[in-house]
Amino acid sequence: MNEQTDKYLDTLSKKVIKNTAVESPSFNFTASVMSQIDALEDSKVTTYQPLISKKAWAVISLSVVALVIYTIFGTQTESAGWLTSLHVDMLPTYDIKNPLADFHFSKTAAYACVLLVFMLLIQVSVLKKYMDKRFEN
């Protein structure tokens, strides 16, 4: 009985295949698929946006400059004020010696530090260009 059902299914499938027409893709099928792929590549998911915008960097740098200028020129000497009412002068004073008082920084070490900072800045700019090129492609 299994053989009869197999023969029946085989003849039925042959008839169905003979009656159906062979379908072929449209003329511009490849072009339409490639245009859809190009649209997927230009998605906004892969676009690079910096974490801190240029406006934010400008505000940060202006704030730092203003703070430095205020620190240098804007500070004024003030009296102890309310500390005198606490009688802080009665507390014992401790003479703490600065451990770095005898430390002398040679010119060679200063030049080495300046050169290190200079080379670090160059390296950061080169690496930034490399990463920008990498994210463009």
C-alpha cells in the first residue's frame, strides 16, 4: 500500500510541475536588490557623532579660561571672619615639613617632560586621523 501512495504522489507532483510555468525574475531585479543594499549601508546607525560637540568644547574652554583669570586677578585677601569667634588660635600648631622642599627639577628633566607632552599631542592627532579614516569606510 505504501508503494501505491508513493506512485500516486509521484504522478501528481509530475502533473503539477508540468502545468506550472517557469518564473523568471524581472529585468531590473539585480539593480533593485543592490539599491536596497545601498540604502541599508547608509543607515544612521553607523554614522559617527562625537560625544562632546564643538559648542560644548567651546563652553568648557571658556569656563576654564575664565576660572584661571579669576584665580589670578580676581582673588582678594579676606579676614578670618567667623574663625576668630571659634578661638582657633588656642589649638596647638604643628610644624609639618614639606618633603619636597629639597627636590630640584633639572633642566634636562624639564625638557624631557615638555618633549613627552609634545610627542603625546602629536600621537593623539595622528591616531584621531587614523580612527576618522577607519570610521569613514
